Amino acid sequence: YTIKPLKTVICSDSSSALLSLNKYNQSDSRMHILLEIFHTLFRIINMAPIHTYILGAASQETAKNFPNSDGSELAENITYLGRRGVFTGASGLQLAYVSGREALQEPAPAHCFTSKDLSALVTSLSSSSKFRGVDILLTSQWPRGVWHYGNNPELNTKSCGSGSIASLAEKLKPRYHFAALEGVHYERLPYRNHVVLQENAQHVSRFIALAAVNNPAKKKYLYAFNIVPMKNMDPTELVKQPQDATENPYRRSVKDKTETKKAAFSTADEEEPASQFFFDLSSKEGGDSRGRKRPWDGDGRGRGGDGRHHGQPNQPRLSVVQCYLALAKGPLTPRHVLILPIGHYQSVVELSSEVVEEMEKYKTALKNFYKSKGERCVVFERNYKSQHLQLQVVPVPLNRCTTEDIKEAFMVQAQEQNMELMEIPQHTDLKQIAPPGTPYFYVELDSGEKLYYRIQKNFPLQFGREVLASEVLLNIPTRADWKECKQSREEEEDGCKRLRDDFQPYDFAWED
């Protein structure tokens, strides 16, 4: 028995939607349902060719077109869903919806929803122990911050969206979330509803915003797709992760949340922010003496592990767009740095070719820099119990040990912990042996030799630092754990300034 997917069409505003729908429907008589979202409702008097479900008013002017907030039939085949609720079709397709804008005053105007509306909606769904999410979420407003960790929409995001809708989306975990109030077409990269390697895999969510119907720029205002209701899907199929899936944009740090307007409908657990001190690697104006943060409409967090990095708010934008350097927090040595991508990536194997190219430039620049200091370069990455790529770069004095000594130290300590650290060919692309999502530990030596371990379980999070800090290499075993290497803010700022100034002659960005 094969479950046939439902043919579904999403449309933005209604002023010419039905004319467009008539044309669309002629080519596919099997159309199951039309879900129509809009921000300017015109009075509809004609019969729709198929079952049509619409959201309510998003302005005071159009509120008069709706008899009540509970929903009703406006015309044959045209059903107004109501202010908020859940619609479940005969097929089992579950649709949650919220009409209008977030209320900024009490009592709420007819075209607005309140935090009580959202709480009631969440409670009605999540009270079941079997709740995994909804198939589709329809809202008039965009969720605030949906663009974080993903591709940016073509609009000013400063005042865009509702924090309460973002919280709602985080709690309801829709497979598809549609909105159209901004009148801009935007298809965000799919995002995860779980933390990789820390939580059980869940389905991904997709946010799609649609432009106005028949807009002059001919931006997309219809979205047609097939969907099998979640309740009818094999669990393994449901949780399959596309390669371009990103982190959840709504799971953000305390710092970011306090910088934005407090949502009336609060989110779940907040994450501890990791502040960072960045190099200003491209400003040619001299600037001040501090490490500069590169803003990218995100938070640049580093969570846990063996090398957090520092930051400083309210600093100017830099010109290098793919990667940047950051001073490691609790560094093994004063010149221990991280290479970090501007965009959000889980690991090196997920990087685009452009980011890889720039990351390689930084590796080369750092090798030359360390060589001038009488040091060799060791690079390592741990893609395990971490959300964001941090490429650790640690210099080791030439007079302390040889490259072969470093390689042997990694091999011996891995063997002592029953881990099979393998040497892989120098020109092997890591993507060939570690598909996206694979937990691994990776080392690259200054000779170009590469060591790789496919992590099974119970991997020691400080392994890279422990090896380098051991007596046979740097001989600083007390610095193996970054948490034991605390510095004052003044020490961190001073270290970043000295390192930035020292590295400047090797910074390829100055050549542009």
C-alpha cells in the first residue's frame, strides 16, 4: 500500500489569486488544497474552483471583511480559518495557523493576536506525548530572526518579523512554515529541530515567504509541492537530513536575545553566549587598538570544547567575507588562534569551495607567520559535541620537537585510548571519507600529513589540546583544559592586539 502525497499550493495575497488559481487548476485537476496567506484582503464574492482556506485580516481596514475571529465560510469553497487554531484534513495533514499581527496593546485589535492565542495553540498540540510537530504552519507575519545561520532575504531585517512567531515556530516544529506579510519572496535553507550528536534526530523545517500576486518584479507568489502527512510517514524517512540543513535560527544566545525586543511569548532554554576577540585583518585606517568583531547578522558563538574564542561588540565591518581569525580563549600558547567561517557551518566537510579556498589562504599565511617566529603549525578539528566549526591552529616551537614527534604523539595517545587514528593521503579531500554529519577528529601537520579518526563514542573533548600540551611536545600539561587557562579581560585584549599587529605583514587581505 502506497500513500499518495497531497498536491498543495500556497498563494500570497488574494486580490488576483483566484484568477491565477483558475489558470493553474486547469493543468492539474487533482489539486487537493489551496492554502492562501495574504496581508491585503479584498472582498471575495466568486466561488473558488477548489477548496480554499485563508487567513484573516492583518490590518484594521480589512478586519471588517471577517464576521468573527473563530472562522467561517465566506463563500462556496472559501473558508476563513480564524484567528488561530489547528486544521486537520481527512488525509491526516495537520495545519496550524495564526492570522494577523502581534498585538502591541491591550485590548488587542481585531486584526491582531495575543500571547494567550499562541499559548493556547501550543498547549492544544504539545499536550500529547506523541507530538512531533505539525506539517504546515501558516502565519501572516514572518518569524523574527529566521534568517540567522541561513541565507539572507532581500529586505531590511532590522524591524522585520515577530519574536512571538519565532517562538511559536520553534515550539511547533513545522515541516513547512509559510508567511507573506512582507511581500517578499524568500526560501530559507532548511534548518534542524535538534542539536547534532546531542539530541535524537528530528525532521527539518523549511520557511518560505511569498511575494505579492502579480508583483512587477515577477517574484514567486505561488508555491506548489507534494506532501505526505507526518503521521503517515516512516520515521526514518521523516528525519532524513538534507546536506544544506543549518542550525535552528531560533536557538540563539542570551546576548542576542537581550539586544532585540523581548518577545511576549518567550522561547525555550537560552544558550550561554561565548564572547570573542577578533582580529581586524583588513582595516587600513589604523583604527583603535582593540580586536574587532566582524558583524554578520549573527552571533558567532563557540560552544564548549577545547578552544572557545573571544569577542567584542559594536565594531566596524571587515572586508574579508568568507573567514576570519579569532584568538582562542584559554590559549595553549600566546599565538594559538582559530580560523572561523563567517557563515554557519557544522564542520569543514560542509564548507563551500569559496570558503575552503579562503581558509587555505589563512593556513598558508599562518604557517609563514609561525615560521618567522621559529615555530611549526598544527591544525586540528573536532566535529563532535559542537555546533559550529572551529579550526584550531596551534604553533609548536621548532626547537621543542620535530613534525614526526608530533605525529607520533597523536598516534600513541590515540592508541592508549583505544582509538584508531589513521593517516590519510595528503591530497585526499576530507569529504570523501567523512560525509556531512559524520563525527570525526582531524589533524593536519605542517608537512601536509593528515590524521583522521571516525569518532564512535565517549571521545575525550580535550584530546587535541591534551596531546599538544603533553610533556613530549609543549610540556604544559596544566593548560590542556582551556577552562583552566583563564585570563583577565585586559590580558585578553592585550594579547589580541599584539598578535594582530604581529600577523599584519602576513595578512593577504592587505594585498587587496
